[in-house]
Amino acid sequence: METSTLHGQKAKLADVISYQADAIVSKTLVKGETGSVSIFAFDRGQELSEHTVPFDALVCVLDGEAEIRISQAAHRLRAGEAIVMPANQPHAVKALQSFKMTLSMVKV
């Protein structure tokens, strides 16, 4: 299993990653055979285009605001809110303002 420098250390997740102008920044916190946990920082207007993955993915918004589309249904999420993007369903992510999120993917 691969782990980040946070292994065994307390951290405020929103402080683990910084925003960069006109970019999406990501950092893997934990990665193993059965899944991973990553953290992302999206500058305002940045987006991940629609795609699918073969496993469930939990998004937890840490800061800011985003639109998560799942099978054409739009969901507006703010800091403190979460949503599961089901396996094999098309989804996309767009930053309505700069925002940070964790992404936990579970391979079953």
C-alpha cells in the first residue's frame, strides 16, 4: 500500500493542498489494491469532463462550491457536503468557485 506523508499524522485536510490559478491540483493520500483517497483543489471554472469509472466514488467538499453531474442530474455541493458517484454512471465535476474536495474510490 502506498501512503502519503500524512500517514500517522493529524492534518486539516483543506490545508493539505493549495489552489493554483487556472488549474486543478491533486494529491494522493492513500492508495492500495482496493481503492484510493485523493485530495483536489480546483480553481474557479475548472472542470473534469464527463467520464465513468468501474467503482463507487465518494466526494466530500472541504471548501468552496462545485457542481457534480451524475447521469445528467446536476447537484450543487458546498463545504461540508458529500455525494457518492455510483460505479459505471457518467459524471463530471465543475468548480462554481474555487473548491477543494476529497475523492475516495472503493474497488469492489
